[in-house]
Amino acid sequence: MLALAQDAIQKQPRPVSSIALRLDGSEWVPWLPEPDHPLFNEFKLRQVQTFGEDYKEQKELLDKLHEKRGEDLFVATYGGIQNKETGRVTTFSVWCGGITSLLPRTDLIAFIERNGDASRMFGWDRVMEVAGGLLQPLAIYPPRYGVSEFPINSQFAAMGEPIDL
């Protein structure tokens, strides 16, 4: 299946998707094997490639829409990094202080103060545990979250140690 997905990505003008899915009740949801599975990195890479294309197209459309409406919103980019040694792919987005933003769903969120003095990175799940009330899910696909407030110092402290890449 991975070979078919890779072939579709390389040869088709725009494949429907190369994301593995599983049926959860009556809904199809993205699926990945456990992180220690020998093919985890390959499945994750296909997922990131597909979401990357989808988020890129979505960002372009949202930017045009906000410009047309005269709305000052930052549509964050969906980024990905692959570790050359392990092959592990990690996705990230940037949450800037003082700017109303639309964040894609990523593995990590990099927080940058408006004045640029401090930056730190935390895992998505930990951010949602501590400051999830600041992220408002939007009814769009791929998923994005609207943010207009920046976490305060006590929330950053509750998130624990920042992640270094």
C-alpha cells in the first residue's frame, strides 16, 4: 500500500489522498501504526506530504479571502522536518503573540513573542491540555484553530520544558 501511495503521489496530478485511514465507528479517521513499528516513518511521511499539500492550498485560499475582506489574520504554515538519522518526520506551526492567527493541526507549536524576545516549542497535546481554551476549532478541512490570545507565563510554566529539535 505504501508503494501504491508513493506511486500515486509521483505520477498523478493530484491524488485523492495517500493517508492511511481506519474506520472509527461510522467515521474514517487518519491512522498511523505505533511509533515503534518498522514502517511508521513511511506512513507518517505519506501523511505529512498529503496534509502539506492540502494545508498549502488551504492557506493560499484563506489568504486571498482575508485580503479580499480586509481582515488582518495570519494563516500559519504547516511545516515539516525529517530527521536524517532516524527518518522521523515532525510537523510544526508557529503561534505569534499579538496576532490573530489560524493554526494548522501539527505535532509541535513554536511560540514566538511579538517583540521576538522569546521563542519556545511544545507538543500539540500538551498545549491543548494547558491552554486548549485559547484554540477555537474551525469548521474547515484540513483542521485549523483560531487563536487571538497568547498563553500567559503561568500556562507556559505548566507546559513544562520546551522541546528542542
